Amino acid sequence: MLTTREVADFLRDHDDYLILTHKSPDGDTLGCAAGLCRMLRGIGKTAWLLKNDEVVPLYAPYVDGLWAAEDYAFRTVVSVDIAAHNLFPKNAEPFAERVDLCIDHHPGNEGFGTLNCVYPERSACGEIILDVAVALDALTPEVALPLYVAVSTDTGCFVYSNVNANTHRAAAALMDTGIDYRAVNKRLFRTKTKKRLALEGRLLNALEFFDGGRIVVVQLPLSLQRELELTENDTDDIASLGGQVEGTDCSITMKERENGEWKISLRTGPRVNATEVCRRFGGGGHRAASGCVIRGKTQEETKRALVDACMELADA
């Protein structure tokens, strides 16, 4: 397992980078990819991102202009914030067996890279990329801005249970570069579309509770998505909604996809290990925040399977 200083040495010694992000890309994977790409260019390397068609408009500005051309002659493949092969977007699947360097912070990382740098104790992969930037003496505002997006979004603007002292030290180091973090926070955490507000109202009115009120289920079927004419941008981070209800310590968010699958996001407190629950359904992530995809079940069957798993694996 590489240290961040060893990662910096690797990056100095190689060139022509292609950087991979995960399915349903969030601020952490995109912020890391953009920060790493700009960092590499800053030390004279050639670097591009593999196109990810699932990027929502909220995060698009941070990766605009960084997508690789289809005929790009890459030599070194780096993945960021990807824990497992099943998280590779379809166009990244051909690279699954040839990732030269995997940088990640998920405890369930499969170690698929030829070289791996995995720090599960870090709240965001962006913290790891920051350490690499410091080791390369390549921390500029252009690098720091997307890394701030990475760290802030993966911690819910520094309120999730994964936040620790190092998280705040990382944020301070990024802020010290002079980035406009206030604008980032306003855009990402304090601005909602009218559709999003309407959606939250409908979801909150339809919450279901189990296990004496400790488990809450948020359900977003296709019918509601179509009725409100929602985009991916409107539904970003709805997994944080259920956990705001007083008395709950396990929030299950179910989002139906066009192909009949249910995309699951699980947020938990100390009583339930989210990773263990999602692993039962082929997913994974962190102890307090994990995800999976459930196929071949109805909405009711999916909900029941998840609630049962949470109750079975919960501490007394």
C-alpha cells in the first residue's frame, strides 16, 4: 500500500494520465479527478479525465474542459474514489484490469490497482489528493477549489459523522490558497431549485418508519420523478433527507431507475454498519454511508429486504 509521498513519486515518474471517476459521480470523485488533473498539468504532465456522462450540472463546472478525446494516447491510468469494479462506468469497464494507481478512502476497497493508496480513516478521497499535492509542492487555487468541493460534499459541509480534526485541517489548508469557498458552500449546500423543494415536501410527507421509529425509509419511484419532471440534478444528495428526522439512526433512500432497478443509499449511526447491510446486496462503502443496487424486486419487496437486513445486523 503506497503512502501519499510514494504516490507523489509515482506521479513524477510517469506521464500521459487518464483519470477515472465512478458511476453516479459525486463531488468527491469529480473534485479529486479535477484537482489531480490540474495538479499534474501544473508539474508539466499531460492529464485528462475519461468522460463520465452521468455528471449532473451542479458539478459540471469543475470538470469542464478536462475530458479526454476518444483518440487520446494515454499511458498511465489512475482511479479516484472508486472502491470496486462494479462502480466503473460502462465506458471505464475496459480499464478495470489495467488501473496503474488506485487512490481511495473506502474501507471495502478491492485493491484492484497495480498500485493502491487507500486511507479508510480519511473522510474524503480529496484529503488524500491534498496530501499528494502538498508532497509535490503543487497546491494552487486551481487545484484547491475542486478538492474543497470533494471534501465538503463528502462530509455534508462538515456535519457528517465521518468528520474529524484532519478534515478541518484539510479544509483550512485549501481555504488558505485563497479560493472562494463561500460561493462553493452557497451553491452546493444553501441553494435549491423549486423542483427540489417540491420533491422534498412530497418525500417528507411519505416517510415510513420501522423498528420503533429508528429506521426511516425515503422512496422515490419513477412515477414521482416523471410527475415532477425531475432531472438528476434535482435528486442529488436526497440520501441526506431521511437522517434529519429526530429519533432516527438509520435512513434508507430508494430511488427507482428506468430499468426497474432500485438505487439504494444507506446512512446510519453507530448501531447499524451500513457497509455490512449493503454488502448483502452486492454494494458497499463506509460504515455510516453505503450504497447498492437491487434488481428483480418490487418496491415493497426492496423496502422489506432492506429494513429486515438493517434490523438483523443492528446492535441491540
